[in-house]
Amino acid sequence: MPDAFRHEAFFYAGEDEFLAGTLQFTRDAVAADEPVLVAVREDKIRLLRSKLGRDSKRVEFVDMAQVGENPARIIPVWREFVDRHAGRGSVVRGIGEPA
């Protein structure tokens, strides 16, 4: 049985390191048919989408600049995503960073 919740931190510098830590994670989620939410700034969304190609259509993206820095706005985004997919009984994945 998978962990009920697992949170890992990933530190990176620049686009290459961002992709090194997020691209395969996202591809693995898509390949396993696991819901994945990527909540980062628009420039990183564009970068990740360009590398994912068609698979990007199976990923939910949220621009953190639009969500904002306040946890009172961020937490509901994650909660809604998890609630929407929790009944499937599968792992849900996410990548997020503060605005």
C-alpha cells in the first residue's frame, strides 16, 4: 500500500536542473495513469509542456503567479485536485513551488 502522504523537497538552479527533477517524475505519472498537478510559474509551465509534448494534455497545470503566495489560496487548489482524484484509489502526484 502506498504511503498515505509523502512530501519531498527538490532544490534546483536554472531550467536544466528544473527539468532534471520534474520531467521524468511527470512522465512517470502519465505512464502510470496517475493524476498529476504542476503548480509553478507560467515560464516553467511552458518549458515543461514543450518537453512533454502530447503528454502535457494529461497533466493539470496551475500558474502560481495567478494563485498567489498566500497559503489560504494555495491549499484549496491542492485540496480540490486531491479530492477530485481521491476516489480513484491511485496515487496522485504534484509539483509545486511558491510564487
